Amino acid sequence: DVTVSYDEKGGTVTGGGTGRYTYGTELDLTATPASGWQFDGWVIDGKTVSTESYSTFNVQRSMTIEALFSEQPMGMLSGRVTRADDDVPVGGAIVTLRSGDVTYAATTDSYGYYLLKVEDKSLTYDLLCQADGFMWSPSVQIWFDEVQQTKDFSLLRGATVVLPNEGAGAFSSPVPVQLDTETAKAWWLSKYDNQSFVVEPVADGFIPAGEGIILSGVAGQRIDMSESTSNAARHAPGIMGNMLIGTPTAPYVVTEDGVYQVRENTDGSTRFYLAVQGEVVPKGKAYCQYTISGQPTEVAIIWSGETLINAIMRDINDPSTPHFDLQGRRIYKIDADATGKKIHIVKGRKIVVK
């Protein structure tokens, strides 16, 4: 008579179980600990006979074979997240540990503190911190050679965006930011006609707080934008005519008609597609509210530059024809230069404005 016993919370034993066996039978047993548990050894009649998880036992008498499991002490990662400029705590920041498909995440409290409990201490983890209105921290590696680990973060004000596979995505920042135009381009959105949008470049890479913007660059590219700290930037008005709406702090559930989001079409072009009722726009992702007759499921984007000027020529009868400078940027306020004259492009032609 052989009894095979173990704590089912701690793991499993395969290869044989409790029962009556013929003298001389060999039992090949394997002990597999559950997540967060460890295998400590095989015990027969109160004596540890092996610590190998796979062991062979020869049945020569009635006996009890017990597999011992014990809970592993969890790894503990703790720390504090503050602002880099004045050491003020950052509440609501998300600290993430990731190794392959294994992910742990924690949110800081109002004092900036966080605590992560890690079951699998054998892995090496990538650690980063992110928060609304701040640039993400650089990724660092953490391993639990000791059970307790500590990591503090000091975040710079600004925004970090990782572009999707199509290399273009719409976002908004809760703080005014400055984009390095050498690494990526920023664009804003205005209506061209009842079937299309016009996308125009953001002047000098400055993006006011809360403005919906399209970023274009390389697929998967990480773009860090620092906060623009000038007093003028903090009080800058929104971009005139911009149709993109930002949701920097909370997801938006689509409950209205005419909500469009950016995506890449099958032909490789970037377009806006019509969202369905109940679809969720993630936080920090800008969208367009655009209700027109017929409500097309996709709306083409006309990018600025020569394409934009050519497009204007197709709309000569539009009484509200916009003005552009020689670089194709839209002009909203007609200011003459020192000579009292200014060259504009209107309907594809150069004109002198006094």
C-alpha cells in the first residue's frame, strides 16, 4: 500500500498516485510547484530522501511518499516618484515591471510612493515609469538577487508618445510641449470640404496644452517632448481651426455620431475612420468630431505643402478661401512686413497683401 501526498495549493505530482502496487514496482514521480511556490523535497515516513523534483522510488513495502512544497517569499520593489524640477511627489504615476509576457504594475499614491510584489524572482525585468504630463522614464533593468529592491524616479515635465505601426497617431498633451522637428513632425487638422480634411504643420514644433495633434514618424518610434516653460507658452491659445479633440486624462466612450480616429488604410495612406457607438478612445489619444451629410466611413487626409496648394485650386468658389505663406503654412492674421507688403498664396497663386 503506497500513499502519495502533497499540498494541492503548492503544486502537483505526476507519474503515480495513492494505490496498491506490486512488490518491486518503480514509481517515476515528478513534483511541479505552482506559481509562487517552490519544491523542497521528497519525504518517506518522515525522512527526506531526495530534493530532485523528478525521482524514482522502488516499492518494497507499504509506505507514504510526501512531496513538500512551500511558498516562496515574494520579491518586493518599492520607491517614490517625484517631479525633477522641484521634487514634488507625482501621484497616479504607473510603474511597470515587464519580462516577456510577465508584467507587474503599480500606481503611486498621493505622496508618490508605490509597491510591487513579484512572484517570479528568477527573471530579469525591464522597469519604467510613466505619468500624464511627464516624459516617460528611461527603461532600467531590475533583478531580485535580494528579496527587497528600491527604485525612485524623477520625471521631467513633458510627454512621450510611441507611434503605432502605421507611423502616424493622434495624441494630446496636458502640458504645453516642444517637439524636436528633426525626429518627428507634428500636424494639426482643419476642414477642407465635406469629404476631406487638411493637415497642416505645427509651426516650430510648439504644441499648446490640450491640443489634439497628429504626430508622424517611423513606426514604433518613441518621441519625447519636453515641457515648454516660457510664460507665453503656458498661456498660448489653442491652434486656430484645429478640429482634433484631446483626451489626455481619461478614456472617452463614443456616444455621438461623427467621431473619427486616425489609422492607416490598406493602401498605406493615413486616413480617419468613423468610430462606432461604444468604441473607446484611449486617454491621451485625440479624435475628430465631424458630422456631415452621408457620414462616410473613411475620410481622406490632404497633407500640406504643394499637395495642399493644388487642392485649394479645386475649390475656387469657396468664399472663405484661406491664405498661405510661401512654405505652405496657413495664415490667420495678415501682417505686412517692414515694406508694408506681404506675399501670400491664395488659390494656388501668389498675391501681394498690403
